[in-house]
Amino acid sequence: MSHILDEIDRAQRLGEVRGIASICSAHPWVLKAAMRRDGPVLIESTCNQVNQFGGYTGMTPADFVAFVRELAAENSFPPESLILGGDHLGPSPWQDEPAASAMAKATEMVRLYIRAGFVKVHLDASMRLADDPSGPLDPEVSVCRTTELACAAEESVLSPAAAPRYVIGTEVPIPGGAITLNDRVRVTNVEDVRRAIEITHTAFLEAGLESAWERVIAVVVQPGVEFGDDFVSEYQPLAARDLSRFIDSQAMVYEAHSTDYQAREALKNLVSDHFAILKIGPGLTYAYREAVFALAMIENELFPILRSNLIQVLDEVMIQHPEHWRKYYRGSEEEQAVKRKFSFSDRSRYYWSDPRVQAALKILMNNLSEKPLPLFLLSQFAPRQYEQIRQGEIAWTPEGVIFDRIREVLLDYEAACGG
């Protein structure tokens, strides 16, 4: 299905407003919701999430492919409509190691991604490694390492039909969202992106990667979108006007990261301005959490005993294992408690697979599956889903409430991308 990415590139160069959402999540409910539609679905994993050592999901690239394909089979989603991508593939997980060992691990990871069947590959070697000089990494060094990763990828291609499409560039928002409003980064300067493309092009050609360069479909830049615990910076087309005009002269489009929580109109403007690949992750698990919390509040009203206490259980697990949220949530203990539950950064997404949380979720779903959900409680805690149920548009089940809330987010992306 990599040709779909080529078609988007071609359509953009012909002036068509066309794009694709990149779903950066391993959450099964999110992926199943994405598969409840016609047409291609792009699903991506990151180097920290999935690598040869398991990443924080415990999955290797081959494991992730098997996991996604199994979900597709369970949901009768055609496997040929799946596009699998690898995000930030490079030495990021091994930044504390010298360049030689970090890059050896990075190139092996890239090889495994390609052999497993990933066809969209974002190469990112922008981070400083343990024996690099202090300060930002020299762009020439970054490009040299990126080219080394591209060589490893090309050597691992199993057939011409499986040749990967590449994304280059590294100027992205803070991973997982900004911490404060002041953390927002500037819109990428046109001369910076021009220089990045030029030196990467030269390095690819010098390495004999002419064919690979022809498959570079996008460059990552910062269009000025961002989110944090309690704010969202909406896309401003005027601020990115020069970027939008510049890419018209290039045989590629832009990839925009951290587009979570952008309004539908902002997403449409991004795609219209050639930010044709829109990455979203926390915004989808946030929607899942919203729906599950709404169901937990309904359960609290219906089951005074023998209930899941899911919200409490989730928070207890997060407190016992703070490594995924502690450095992201600032403020007093009371403020951190609110953020653990409701922050746009959605650090709770790392805890849904915990056995205790899964056990509580099972109790919740079993309790609410015993009888139809009362409409008056749906109206109170899940008003949009209440309206959907009344109109007969979704199933009158807890699963239907969850899937609809996630699909509500995805529909904004479909509308923006010309779907």
C-alpha cells in the first residue's frame, strides 16, 4: 500500500487538498476504531515503543506487525489497506551510549523494521550521543548518520514492491506535548528546511542512494502546532505561509507532528498548506479515556457495590509507577492529581495495559453489559453518544460509546484529509 503515499504526494503537487492521518498508537481500542472505516489506515510505532529489545511495549518490529495484523483480521479489515510506519527510527533509545554502539543498534533496528514489513520510515539521527561534543548536534553529523540508516534500510528490502517510502527531517514539537505554554517552538524557518533537504540529498547521492532519494515523500517541520497539559496552540496559516509556498518547489510534502486536539478547520488548513501527513497519538487515547471515565461514572450510579472503581485503580497504579508521568506533570500534589486524570498530555496512556487496570476495566464492561445503559445517565455523562444512540447511529452498548468517542476524533482527520 505504499503507493497510496505516492498518490498523496502527486495529488498535493497537482493542487489537490489530500492527506492522511498517521495513527501513532499501540492501544488496541484506538487501532480497532481506526479499522472501522473504508480505505487505507496508516499506523506507526516509534523507536522507543518498538525495537529489537522490545521497547516500552515489549514488542519487536515483527511482534508489532503481527499484533496489528491480528487486530485487522479480528475486525475484518483488509490487510492490504494497512500501511505500517516507523517513527523517529534512529539512535534515540541509546543516547547515553557512544555513537558507535548507539548507531550499531539503530541500524539493526532499522533493518528489522524493513524486514518486518514497515513501508513508511522516518529516519531521525538528530540527537546528541554520549561521546558527541556538547550542544546541538552538527547537522552534517546528523545527515551522515541518517544516510547510514538509509543504507541499512535499502540493504534490507526484500522485494521492489516492499521498497520503503522515507520521511526526513527532525524539527518536531517536544515529544508527548509541551509542559508549559512557553515551551512552544517556533515555526520552521524556510532556509533551515531548504538546507536540510539539500544536504540530505547530497549525502544520499554520494552514498549511491539515488533510488532511495526518489522515495523520500516528506520532510518533518514545525508548523506551529502544539499542546500541553491544559492548552492547545491552533495552527495559524499566516505564520506558516512561507513554508507552504516553499514546498511547492519540492518533490515532497510536509509531515506535521503533534496535531492532536487541533480543530477540524485547523486540520483542513494544514492539509491545504501541504502538511499532508498528520500525526496523532495522545489525542486518541485521551478520547478513549474520556469515554471509559464516562462509563465509570455511570457505573458508580448503577452499582453501589461490586463496581470496578476504575478511575481510582488507574490513579493508584500511576502513583505506584510514576516513571511515565512524574517529569511531565508539574505543580502541587493536588494539581498533579488532576493532571494524571485529565491532562491533554495523557500520560495515563502508558498504564492501560497494567493487569490491575485491565481487571478493573473488565469488571466495568461486564457490569455495564448486564442491561442497556440508561439514557438519562448517558445524557449526563456522555451527551454526544446519547444523541448518537437516540438517532440510531451507534450501538447501545459500552463498547459503542467508546468506539464512537474515538471515531469522533478520527472523523475530523478524515474530513481534513479529503476522506
